[in-house]
Amino acid sequence: MTRIGPLHEFALSSRGVESFQIGRQAWSEAASVASKRIRMVSGELQGNLESFRDCLSGPLVQKFAVDHSKSSSKSKPKRRKRPLKDVEHGSGTTATGSPVEELGDFIDYVANELFSSFPDEVQSLSYSMIQTDPRAGKSFSDPLPTAVTEKILATVSPSIEESFEAYNLLESQADLPRFLIPVLQEYVNAATAAPPVWSTTRASACEICERDWIPLTYHHLIPKQIHAKATKRGWHEEWRLNSVAWLCRACHSFVHRIASNEELAKDYWSVDKLMEREDVVAWANWVGRVRWKAK
């Protein structure tokens, strides 16, 4: 029995729709069904999911944004199953007046459905992984080996292909791999990219209190005195040791008052982790309001 994806069901049900309101209701019902089928992505993988969605969104938006000026008058127009395909460049709405949010919902659905079907090692890709695992470094190279792309594509749900076909995004079944392989390559490159040179990451405002008019200092998120212990005990890999945050002097001093160097290295080695503390949030809210007039 052929598996019909939620978006495909919507595309089929929207044929002959007599009003925009009916189409929106059908879309909402389909999106609701789709959301229930999406497997939850754990917190530590959320960044990779967002990166994959970003890599996927560009090609999808380009496919939906039809440039009618390039269509030939001699060519026979294809029958479109879904009005969303007729998105005018920069119009903000579809040809039928439907909000562009529908396209965002479709991208979210496809990204979640694809990402959650990928093998665990693809979902959890990182620079650290390819540095510590030679096999991973070889598998997730640029270009991706054919065997690797075939393994990943084999996990793709049939509903994805059916949804692409329902929106006339595919000319043939062979088009789906041709569409997805460049997206996969871009995602792999982004997920495994080396961290930036920390000295080039200077922020325009304090990363804790967000004051942007005050001089900044750089705070070693993993204090230098703890580097040897941090690597020996496996708290951090060597490439992360010189990571910094750009803080005003008040916030910099506050951070060193609330935790020892060892605690900072082990438990509070990023701005996000520091901001998980209630005392840091309270401090940031208070000191962020402290201003003085220039002489």
C-alpha cells in the first residue's frame, strides 16, 4: 500500500478548492498531522537540525519562487497541484493570496522529517567527531563518498518524495537524490567546520549584560591555569581551550567571583552555560541598567 504523506494529502485535497479559507483549513489539518509524526530531536542535536533546515531552505525557496519572466510562451505549462508553487519573487504571498508562512511550515516539515530519519552519526556530526574518529573524517569529507550518500538517502521516508511530487518539485524519481545531495554536503560542511579563530570573534556588546557602549575585555571561558587539567581529565578537547567571551569589566569580574577557575572550566565554559545561572541573569538585568554620562 502506497504511503501518503500529510502534505501530499493536503495537495490532493486542495484540488478544486473554491476559496482561500478552505485551503488554509486543509493546510492546518495537514500540518497538525505532520507535526505528530515528527520525531522529537534532543536538545544537543537542535543546533544541527537548525543548520540542516537552513541548508535545505535555500534550494526549496528557490524552487517555489518561480520566475515567470523566463517561461517560454511556446512551452506547454505544467498543471500545478498546489497554488503555493506560484510564489512571486518578493511578493510576500502566494499567487492565491496565501501567506508565505505556508512555505515556512513546509520547510519545517521536510527538515524535521528528513533529519530525524538520518543515522545517528549524521545527526550528531561535529568538528570534534571528525577530529577524534578517523573513520568519520573519511566518511564525511567533501565531496561525500557515494556509499555515504546512498546510505543516508536510503533512510528517507517515502512521504518526502510524495510531498515533493505533490508540489511538482520533481520531474522524476531521480530528481530527489540530485536535490538532496548538495543539501547534505552543505550540512556536513557546516556541522564539521572548525571553530573560528577566537581572536576574530569580538562582539559589539558585552555578551552578558549586552551593553554596547562600554569597553570590552576577553574572558577565557576555560581559564589558562586549568588547560592541562581540562585535557587530562577529558573535560575539553584541545581545540576548544582558547575559546573566549567578550565581556565588560564589571561582568568579567563578576564571573570570576561566582566560580573558581576549575568550576568555570568544568561547568561554565560557554556564555550559554553561564546564563543558565539565576544569579548571572539577575546580575545582567541589574548591571545592564547602569549607565553614566560621558564627560
